[in-house]
Amino acid sequence: MQLNVLFFAQARERAGVSSAILTLPEGACVRDALDALVREHADLAPLRAHLAVAQDGVLVRAADALRDGAELALLPPVSGG
């Protein structure tokens, strides 16, 4: 399956790209996508535990299944005052 991954804020800065195509085997879950993304973009590792992930605009959990052709958005925590 192929996914379009969007990187925002710190995730974009650490990955060095704003988007990427990720290829995973059928039956992959969000955790598998995060594993693959950290392998490809090692600087994402410190953010991994804090990332929220949305699939086609809906927040998903690590064990949730992915859909072929879906858009994944990596959303780092927001800070401010």
C-alpha cells in the first residue's frame, strides 16, 4: 500500500521535507508507518512518542489499520503561551 505522509511543524523541520510517499505491506497499522518513517528520518525519533497521527483528517491510534492511498498527517505537540 502507498500512503501520502504530511509533516507539520517540528516533524517537518526534523524530516527535512513537508511530504513523502510511504510504501508499506497490506495490513500495516499506524505503528508500522511510524517505525518506517523513523527509519527513513532518524531525527524524528525524539518526537515519535509525542506525535498525533491523523488518517484522512481523523486522529488514529498506533494499532489502527491503514488504508491504501490514505493521507497521514504527523502532528507534533503544540506549545506556546
